[in-house]
Amino acid sequence: MKKRITEYLSHMDELLEQMADDEKKQEMNLQNVLDNHLRQVDFFMHERLVHLIVTVLFAIGTFMTVFTYLMTDNMGLLLLALLLIVLLAPYIRHYYLLENGVQKMYVQYDKLILYMGKSV
């Protein structure tokens, strides 16, 4: 997913640079570009929501495990908590990538609308 979102963001940045040139903008079907961009935004927003839910559930599970360890002093729970923390870090990093990517896609959408001559 990281590769896909970074490649798509780069692709859109290149398209937006090309749109600054009026001759190239005339050759493009801006409505198709806009429709495709909105479809991609929807895909990545869905992915972001799924990862938010998973990340929050992992965080809750981690806190519950730590809290239970503090109450029972069971070393097995401490190991489980450490494992959950190790797994939580990549989830947070991935969610961060998705969140920032979707935010950048919103900015790209606004630029597309301006190039099309519509108001935001």
C-alpha cells in the first residue's frame, strides 16, 4: 500500500505540473482525471478507516494488557504487552502515511478544480 500511494501521489504531482502548461492541459481530459482522482481518494480513505480501526483496537488491547499486568503481576501478560507494542508501531507508521497521503490528495483535488476553472 505504501508503494501504491506514493506512486499515485507522484503521478498526480506530475500531472498537475503538466497542467500548468496550457497546451498540455488542452490535450488532457480534465474531467476524467478528476473522476479518477476522486475514485482514488475514496479507495485510500477506506484503507485509512480500516487501518484506524485496527490501530485503535491494537492500542486498546495493549493498554488493557498493561493494565491487567499491573493488577496481576503476571509476566506472560508483560510479554504479550511488549509484543503488542512492537506490532502497534508499524500500524501507527502506516496509518500516518495513509493520513498524510489522503490530506495531500485533498490539496491535489483543489488544484485540479482550479485548473478546470471551477470554484473550490
